[in-house]
Amino acid sequence: MDGDAAPDPQDPGGEAEHHDHVMTAGERAEYERLRRHAAMRHRRLRRAGSSVLLLLVLLLAPPAVVAAWVQDTVSDTDRYVETVAPLASEPPVQDVVINRLTDRVVDNVDVAAVTDSLTDALRDAGAPPRVVAGSEALEGPLRDAVRTAVDRVVTRVITGDVFQQGWEGANRRAHAAVVDMLTGDGEGAVRAEDGTVRLDVGEVVDQVRERLVDAGFDKATAIPDTDRTITLFETEHLGKAQDTMRLLDVLGAWLPVLTVVLAALAVWTAPAHRVMLMITAAGVGVMMVVLLVALAVARRVYLDSVPPDALPTDAAAAIYDTFVRFLRDSTRTLLVVSVVTALVAYLYGPGRPARAVRTATDRSTTAAGRALRRAGMRTGSGGRWLTDHGAWTTGGVIAAAALALMLWNRPTPGAVTLVLGIALAVLILLAVLAAAAGPDDPTADRAAGRADPAPTRRPAGARPGARPGRPGHRRARRVRCGGGAGAGPVLSGAARPTRTLTRAG
């Protein structure tokens, strides 16, 4: 006989052995246990990874904001001028400038020499001794008069537009020269090469030569073009300063991007995305509050470190507040964005207050939509499309608001509030338009709008007042005869049982 087993007649081709194995109850229980264990382990790994990413985000958020502000202020001349320009109009700063300029001018005026000359002239002219003695006492009043006159002129200049324009121009030229020196661009008059800072006077030489030639000095054309630079100073720390500038450019540009990417990864890695989004937003908001507190502490430390005789306290406070105002605005803007994000994430959750807010909003928009329908303003198919694609339209509005904030040039808390208000108004308008669509059948809309419910039709043959059930029958009642737990059978039927029941023999 052939050693090969013959195929089963009911399983041609011998394919029965290839059928899936049917697990027993014990195998199924073990499989489910291993599956739950693997899922729990996977969730723990995701939770641990998201926690590490969240910690990195919270630690990097304040340095990212500060690095972006410093890089923007140090490397951008226009931003720097915009930062320091208000100092020229600050009254405490103006008072300091006026007093110092006045003191410098009065110190350069030798009032004592003037009075001495006057005394000698009167004495030589044979003036009476009383007059000569009185001229010697004119030094104090004359000094006060000179100071008053100089103070009046300096005040007029400092508080006018001339000082404002000169202040901005001087800061712009100085900042551009420093940036060119630190970055090594070599486009300005100040250049840094091999640890040496040089001043390029080539343009000045050309202008002087041209004016000398125009004045008739033909020999000026022979002024050579060599030695057109003047060495200002040499330093060994110039290379370190340039390296710090390059590092600052990298950190200011990429550290905020890295922080945002880590925050997105933390939300994406977490098992509960909405909860992690709410936690991340709240954590960033807390770190922004910490940064604001740190700025307030640094302000107090700075004011305490400045001697009052070198710079008055009010002037020092004005300088500090002016320099860090953009950093404060950025911090407050991120704080507002974080609070709004955390609030939106919470309102999308299953909490009782969140459900109450959503329910109240739905009722309000539905009532407004019905009012529009009653007024004859139906949105029809467009409104029904909004109803069917509500999640997409809501996501589109939120994405548009986020894009507007990203494209906004240095948004402020007021800008965030404006964008948020517009987004909320658009969402409410879309909800009202969706509710104003109404059903496809107008009669159904009128039926749904009536407050009284439709009467229930009674089946034919049913007794008046009978409860809904089988036609013509009353709901059966179960009556146990006798007094014991097992004392009799259960009687059921359509007729009401009598009070006295007799057990069947």
C-alpha cells in the first residue's frame, strides 16, 4: 500500500490541516492577558516619553523667548533703534541729559576770569572802591545767570524734534557699526580683522580731496589712496565676541523652533493628546509667569546696583523698562496664547463645565438659526453642508487664526485678543448659518417646531385608556396565589383577577 495518507473525501486536496487553529477558552484568556500587558507597557512608554519631552519644553521655553529677543535686538539695527528711540522722549532721561549738558557748558565758562577782568578794568578806570568791591561779588549771580540761560537753550533743544532725530540717527550709525564689526561683514566704516578694529576713512579722504581741488588746490589730486584706514584698537577678545554673535544668531533662530517641535512631539506621543495639549499649554503659561517675575526681580537688582549720583533712579527705571518692553510684550503674548490653548483643550473635554458650555452654545446658536428660518432666511444646502462638515470648518477657522498669529509681525496681547475675537465670531456665525438650514421637508420643520407632541393613534379594537401593547389586550398582571413563597401558581391574563382565588385541585 502507498504510505501516503489518502485525502479526506470531505476535504479534497488535504487542506484541512491548513485551517486556522481554534483557541480554547484558556488560550483565549492567556492571549487577552498578554495583549493587555503589551498595551499597558506601550502606554507606559508613551507616557514616559511624553513626560520627558514636556520637561524639555518647560525648561527651554524661557531661554527660547530671551534668545529670540536678544538676537532680534542685537543683530537688527531697525529693531534696536525702535527699542531705544522712546528714551529720547522720556522726561527722566531728558532731565539727566539737560543737567549734564548744562553742567558741561557752565564748567567751560570761566565766570571767575570774567569778574576778575571786570574788577581790573574798573580799578584801572578809577572807579570808586565801593564799585570795585561790588564787581567782585558778581561772580555768584553771573554764574547763576549763565546757568539759567544755558539751561533754557539746552532744554529747548533736548525737548524738541532735533534731539529725537539726532538720537535715532546716532544710535542707528553706532549700532550698524558694532554689528558690522561683530559679524565681520565689512560693509561699514568700522571693520574688524584679525583681532584689530580699524576705521575706514577712505570716503572722508575722497571728499576732502574733492573739496580741495574745487577750492583751487590742484596739488590735492596727488593725495595717495594708500593708508586709508586708522587702527582704533587691538584686542584678543574680538574673536570671542564674534563667536558669541554667531552663536546668538543660531540660538535666536533655532531654539524657539526646537521648543515648538518638542511641544508638538510631546502632544503627539502622549496617549491622551487633548490632556497633554492642555498640560503643555498650562505649563508654558506658568513658565511665562516665572519669566515675568524674573524680569521684575532683575529690574530691582539693576536699580539697586546703579548709584544715584551716577544715574537717578527714575531715569534708570525708564531705561530698563524701555529696553525690555519688547521682551515683556513677547512673554505676555505667549502667556495669553497658552491660556487660550489650555482653555480650548479643556472645553473640548468631557468635564461637566465643558459640557455645560457646549450645550449652552448649541442651544443659543440653534435658537438663532430657528429665528432666521422663521424670518425666511434659510441657508439651505449650504447650511446643511456646514452641519455635515462642522469639524472641518472649526479646524479651518482655528488653523487660520493660528496662521494669522504666526504671520503677524511681533504680535502683542492685543493682537492675540483681536484674532481670538474674530475667530469666535466666525465660529458662532457658522453655527448659526448651519442651524438656519432646516430639514429638507418644510412640513417636517413646522412639525418639529410645534411644542405639542403628536397624538398617539390607538390601535383598532383596543380599549379606551389601555396602555400601548398588543392590540385589544391589556398588559398582563402577574398574581401569586396564597401567602407563601411557593404557595401557588402565577396567574396571568387580560382580565383583572378577583380578590378571592381558589386553588385548583
